[in-house]
Amino acid sequence: VTENRSDLEDLHLYATPREQRFRRFASLEFEGQLYMTPSDFIQAVTSDEPKHAKKWRSLSKQELNQILMETPPVWKGSSKLFRNLNEKGVISYTEYLFLLCILTKPHAGFRIAFNMFDTDGNEMVDKKEFLVLQEIFRKKNEKREKRGDEEKRAMLRLQLYGYHTPTNSVLKTEGEDLAPRSYWDTLRRSTSQALFSDLAERADEISSSLSDTTLLVHFFGKKGKAELNFEDFYRFMDNLQTEVLEIEFLSYSNGMNTISEEDFAHILLRYTNVENTSSYLENMRCSIPEEKGITFEEFRSFFQFLNNLEDFTIAMQMYNFASRSIGQDEFKRAVYVATGVKLSPHLVNTVFKIFDVDRDDQLSYKEFIGIMKDRLNRGFRGYKPIQRYTTFKSCVRKELYSR
């Protein structure tokens, strides 16, 4: 069963950017609700567009049950879980939002996330507590819905949430704004309110109206009676971050143990608002004539640091307020003090060569923080092709001709 192209474009007008991306990459439909496969999700966070034009395939109840029967338990998780499942899994829209939150959070935030779900404080998360997520993200979405044809909006809600959402408020907010900057903020602010509302009580109603998913079965077992402890929750989140980074790294390494400094720059600049990316790449090529390569451990440590960018920003702002830039030693120290992550000297030098466009061996707040904040919004900014120079000689030749 596929949706008519005109209907697809029509509903897109009522969707937010995240909803549009989910609908564009999702490939499965069950009882009117859209789902991603694990492979779809990986594509959505590592690619600009789906590899193939998506036509939503309708799953039968038997096919869905078979997929869920083959879902491994959480204790069998690994950093290859999504790749191993491939097309044999179903991920709902709210789970997609949750997984996106995980990708950009520091390890210190994993305990916060777990405690937000653990509303009864027993150090375990059960299926009912986890399903509170469904209502929290739905309520945030209601505040962002675009005005227009109510029938179209209802169709969109059915596709994303699997049921027609009620119009009455579930959370008792007394006028409090429930549309903060991110879904992570929404989760953090709203789960605490679940103890003082009928939100948790509605979990049974939500559970009975929705189909199980791969994530629910992975966390809580095929009967939904298992409970999730912090160690398994932490391992799942860490494995997901590692898996996405491995996929990006391997797409450039061609089987080698390292990627080139230029490829590292491509990955960093890919989802940013930088208008003239070629100047950054050209500067790096001319500043690093001999490739040493970036290992996966260096690559991973940088993105661990990037997930702590908010804390690092505070340290950087102190230099910015004093109208000072920082050198490589100061940068490395600020990263470690703010985030606990140690970056190798070669990685720090590479970062400086990419972003130090004025070539003063100093890194300003404007040159780095703003660009990296864009990078954290992976998948929601357009990809701009980056001009390539194939060799260092071509870089030198261009430099000579420009004089």
C-alpha cells in the first residue's frame, strides 16, 4: 500500500521539519501508522536523502509479530544492533525523536534520562513509565502544529502517533509553556510532572491502543513485563552513539584504520550553516601537507566532546567576553576541564587548521562554537556540496596562481 504522491506533498505542508524527515525516510505502515526500520533510522541520521524513493509498505499483523519475535533482548545489545536488525524492526515517530535526543547527549546525561523515566524512583524503568514518552512528545507537537485543514492535521497525527489524539490537555501546566527549545528539554521538564498528573495513569490506555515496537520489545521483553535497569539503559545509549559514529567513519575509511584529515573536515562541515566551506577545506589542506590520518578513537572522542558542547561553551565564553582567542594548549585544557574528554594533540591541531581561517593559530568563539552548534543539528539542515582538491599539489598551485 503506498500513498499518492500529491497526498504526500499535501500532508508535508502541515508537518514540522522533523516530521517531514521521518515521513521521508520511513518505509513501513501498519494500521495507518508510519514506522522506520532500523536501516531507515541509520539513513536518516547519516544521509541527506533516502537511497531509494520511499513507498510505504503495508505490514500485516503476522509480519509485524514475526519481526517482534526476532527482536533480541536488551542484554544482547551491541554497537551493531541497528545494522544487524537492518529491515527487521519497527521504530515509531516518538521513538525516533527519543533516539535523536540520545545521539547528541553526553554520557553524564544518560543518568538524567534514566531518572526522568524512573518516575517511581525504584531504579528500574518499566514499559508503562517509558510510554509516558509518547504523551510528552505528542503534547509538544500539538504546540508546534501548523494551522490549516483539521482533517489533514488529523491524518498526520494518525500517521505519526497511531491514534487520533484528544484535544484536552493531559499535563496540568497552569499556563506553563511546554514548548522549550528541544525535545530533550521537553522530556526533562515534563516527566517530573507525570507524578502530579493523570499522564502515567493513561499509560495503560496508550499501551492498549498502540502496537508494540522493536524498541519496546528490546527493552521490556515480548510480554512487556521485563524492567530496564540503568546499566542496560546506559549500554544501549552508548552503543547507539558508537554505532552511528562507526557508520560515518567507515563510509570514509574504505577499510583502513584511519580517515584523512580532509574527510574529517567534510564530516564536521557537512550539516552546518557555513556558506563558503571550500575556504575551510583549502586552509586545512595547505596547513597539513602530510596526511597522518584520524583514528576512530580520535574521531569518537571528538564527538563525545561535541555532545558536551554546552559546558565547553561556558569556558569559551570567558575568553570571548575578554575579547581573547585561545591557542591549542588552552583549547585542549578547556575541553578536558569542561567535559572530561582528552583530545589528542594531532586532533586538536587538525581542528585548528580547519577552523582557524585567518591562520593566526588562535580559535575564536565565532570561528568554532557557532559552526559546531549547527553540526549538532545533524539531519535538519541541507547538505551543501564541498569543492574538493584532489592533492596537496593542486592546493599549492592554486595558492601560487592567486598571488
